[in-house]
Amino acid sequence: MQYVVARFVLRRFAILAFASLLVLQFTHPGNAQVTLTWNRSSDPTVTGYRAWYGAQSHAYTNVIDVLNTTNCAIPNLSVGTTYYFAVTAYASDRLESDFSVEVFTTVGASNSPPWISTTVTNVAVAQGATTAPLPFAVSDAQTPATALVVSGISDNQGLVKNSAIILSGASTNRSVTITAASGQTGVANITLTVTDGSSPASTSFQVNVRTKPQPPGKLHPKG
């Protein structure tokens, strides 16, 4: 059965902690299975999750209710097709969150897609400041790590421009630094994508741009 996404979100959960959607692929003759895992939502009212997917970005035609688990195996996918995935959270009254950050992968019969770690966790940074280097790793069964190409994009260009996502490293171990815009606060979802030239894999995390805390008041030394 297919589902067409056409719905109104009645409320937005406080924080969608889906920033590390991981795509794993297992290929079989003629079809493939993709397994998704994600971080739990921090909203205490969440009682379950739904995994959405389809062959077009942000146009999901299938959905699986996985109840209160944080992983989902999606079987019988077509080899050679790029699939896009997202997850929603819902409460006991069935009110549903917005979609998580989208990830995608191409199912291949002979060329498995590269792998990218989810060690980059959500990070906070002050306005106009730059994060410390955030480490992650990439690999591929057929392609040397030195030949893998990594790119990064932000969904909030006013807060974090794509040009402010600086990638370092040329082998398995890589890192990324993020520079936030001055005078702006909010959250930007950053998606890192690795490709071997034919198949991509991606992971995402959030950058929370905040004002710095106020310093302490006047000191009163004694002694």
C-alpha cells in the first residue's frame, strides 16, 4: 500500500533529536534492504515513530510505523534507484511532528555505497563563532578512502552558509568546522554527504547558534 504525504502538522514537538539518521545498505539479487537508525526525540510525550521513504526528495510514497523503536528495516527496494528517507515522531494522541532531516542512498547491485559515521553530534556555538573540529569517518568497500568526496550543506543559509562548512582530511578520518553568522540565533541542520562517484550516503546533525552567557559580576577578593 502506498501513502501520499499530504497532512497538516497540528503541533511541533519541542526538539526533534533525529540529527543522526544513519543509512546502511544490504544488497541482494534484484532487490535490497536499507536499515535506518536515529536518535530519540527529546520530547517526553513521544510514544512512537514513523519512517517515510520514496524515490523523490521530500515526496514520500511509503511509510512504516515502527512504534517506539529507533530503527527500521526497509526491504524489497529496487537496485539502482536512489531512495530518500525521513522520520516523524508522534504522541499517544497521534499528533505528529515535522519530518526529520532527510537522508538518501542509492541501492546498487555491485557497487555498495560508501559509509559515513554518525559521530558528529548536535553542537552549540556562539553567534559569529566557529566550532572546534568535529570528527567523523568515511569508508567504502570498493573505493579507497582518499578517493571519496565529502560535501556539506546547511538548511538555514541565514544562520550557517554552505561556505562556512569547512571540511578537512583526505583519508578515512575527516573533520568539519562550522562558522555561525553574526547577530543571528537559531538552529541549522547540517547534512554531510560522501560519494564514491556513483553512490552517496549521508548523515546529519544540528548546530544551535546562541548568544554567549553573561559573565559573572564584580569579583570581591578576600585575604
